[in-house]
Amino acid sequence: MNKNPRLPIWLSAFGFPGLGQFVQKRWFAGLLFSAGFMTGFIWILLLAIHNIIELYSMAFDEAMADPQPVPLSAFGQPLLLVGIIYLLSLFDVFLAQQHINTKQHEEEFLKTHDPADL
């Protein structure tokens, strides 16, 4: 039996989406949530880097009088993607852990009770 049955939930909540699924040995789900979260995170990072380059180029390039940073509204889609993946990962790892715990309790019950008596 798992020493800490909440470990996958804690890892997905405070570590990284997908880690909890990896601990549960659900490789495809872990890869899916990790890749989706990283995609959204890299998208946000690229937008932020573009804005930093545009705004700092004003200070070093006199010909650059009118920078073209990405508007803040463009950050909405990747933030929404990352948020949805985060919440879905938590929901998925919680439901899977509930299922695992139920199976473990059933197995323990069957070890101590004769199925013919039920």
C-alpha cells in the first residue's frame, strides 16, 4: 500500500501538472498534462521575452522610437490554457487516486474475509 496516498495529488497541485500521474504510473496521462502545461508556459514565456526585447530595445536603439510589444490581452489565451490544464490535472489525479484507494481497500477486505461468507 502507498505510504502517502495523497502524494500524487500534492505533486500535481504544488509540483507540476503531470507529476501525480507519473507517481500513479499513468504515463500517458502524465505526459499529456506535462506537455500541455509546458506548451502554455513556453507560449507565455515567449510573449514575455518578446515584450522585454521590444521595450529594452528603445533604450539602446535610438531609431526604435515606437516599440511594438505584444498587448497584455494576448496573454489571456495561454494563461487560460495553463489554468485549465492545471485544474484538469488536479481533477484527474484526484479521481484516479480515489479509484486506487477503493481497489486497495477492496483487496484488503478480501484478504481478511472469505468471499464465500459474503
